[in-house]
Amino acid sequence: MIVINVKENEPIDKALKRFKKKFEKTGVLKALRARSYYEKKSVRLRTQVIRAAYRLKLQEGAID
């Protein structure tokens, strides 16, 4: 559970920004989207390999 203590005289915008940042760090939304439909293990592994290859190319400078 995410708890945000709103300080005195703190604008709501700042408190919301802190809440959104904490919520993003927990990864709840990412996990929810990943589980919204069933994905076979082979498909999941294939996408991981493709993403890893892309990141490797980015590090090597092959992709601009």
C-alpha cells in the first residue's frame, strides 16, 4: 500500500506527483498490463530475446 503524507501548505499537485512516482516504481500497473491476457512462455522468451538484442545494438551504437 502506498502512503503519501501531505505536508502542511503543500500543493496537491506536488503530492500527486510524488504519488505517481511511487506508484510507477512499484510496477503494479506494468504487472497488471502484462497479466491482462495469457502469453505463452515461448512467446514471452522470444520477446525477451528480441528486446535484449535491441538493447545490445543500442549500446554498441549500431542504432541511432
